Amino acid sequence: MSTYSEVLSQAQSLTLEEQQQVLEVLSALIRDLETTHTQDSSQRWPRKDLDRWRGFLPKRVDALEFQLQLREEWDE
């Protein structure tokens, strides 16, 4: 397997048109890898299950009111 410096040296010896072709192919490869990575992440953590992780307060409690009550208790 070639090292980075070997590949870079080889790329520098290519014509401008060949360098552009290599750049396009590498860009497409990276986009495909990013897409695959994003899809894998979303499959591991489905969005529909995230609601259960939203804080520890029941939905009927107003967060600001709860915070103010806590502060009043601290002041006592």
C-alpha cells in the first residue's frame, strides 16, 4: 500500500486534467462515505425514541415555575 507522500508525489506528476479527475473521484468517494456514515448513525439512534430522554420533569410541569420554586426553597 502506498503512503500519503508517495501518492502526493504521484499526483503532482500528473497533468492538470488528470489531477482534476483524481480530485473528482476522491470527492465522490468522501461524499459516499459521509452519506453511509450519516445513514448508519441515524439507524442506530432512531429519532422517534428521543422524546423519552427529554429532561426529568413531567410535561404538565412548567419548567420556569419549577425553577422559581426551587430558588424560593433555597432562600428559606
